[in-house]
Amino acid sequence: MSIFDRLKRNAAGAVKSMAQGAAQSALTKKQTFTFTSLPESLAQMQALPEAALSDPFQTAALTVCALCVYAADKDIGTEMLNWLRGPRPLSPYDISFLNDRFRDGHHVPFSYFAGATPDNDYTPSQPFTLTIEAGPYADANPGYKKLHIKSGGADNAREIVLRQKGDGTWWLWDQFLLVGIRTPKSADPWA
């Protein structure tokens, strides 16, 4: 094989790679939400424009807000999460799981907001900004939407699943947002 044949083959491979990258980015949809402050009650949450729940991204954004509230006040957080779950409120198992996840710290849900990193103990920038992505397999199951949210304390985005009700609204079905992330700097003995 001559040097020119290798150059042509490498150029063809580069064009194919760029085309695949463009196709992948076309399949990824992102939405960014900005909150001047986080809701502190169910009424405040329901007053937000995202509370229409007409889009799965809205429900995902409000779920992160509700988890932040749960970290501060379990009763209000539970009320918010029950509302976001629609006709399927939290079970005793779900509540036990949430309590277990918050036993080691309340920083995890805040890590999804822009600016929150281990170095600043997951203190988000204000206003609170949250970006949610739908990848190429977001619609693999009809009536469900699988979205991803990046954490400032993890290498991979975390998953949240929403379910569409017959009236077109989107409700929280499952979330995998409360998994381990890097230790905040103030709590890291190796920092």
C-alpha cells in the first residue's frame, strides 16, 4: 500500500468519524433550566412554569429541586416528590431508600447544578442552573423518557426516568440521582 493510499484511507475514516459524531449530536437533546431560588414548599414548586409537567425535562428539573428540599426537610421533600410521582406516591421502601441516601450527607442533589464541585463542597453557582440531556435511547420504551443529568462530582451523567400519563403530562417514574459522588473537599481527609 502506497503512502497516498494510506492518506486516502485515513481521510475517509476521518470523514466517517465526523459524520457519526454529527449524527450522535443530532440525536442528543439538551434543555437548561435556571432558578433564581429553589422552591421551599409544594405551593412554590407548583407556581413555577416548569410545574406544567408538559415536558419530561421539566419534571426532571423539578425532581432535582425536590431532592434538594428533601435534604433540608424530609416532610416537604416527600410532599414534593409525591406530587411529582402523580398517581404513584412514595412507598415506605422509597422513603427508606431516600433516608439511607441522605445519611452520609446532603450534598448529592446539589451536585447537579452548575458550579457545584467537590472543591467548593458542592455549592452551586447562582442562579441555580441545571442542564438535562436526552441521548439516542431516551425514547426506547414508548410512554417513558430516559434522561441524564451530569453531576459535578462524577464522571458519568446520572439517569432519571419519566412516564407520560394519558393527558400528556410527564411524571417521575424512577431516579438514579442519589448514587455516590466524590467526597466534598471539607470532608475528604486526603484533600
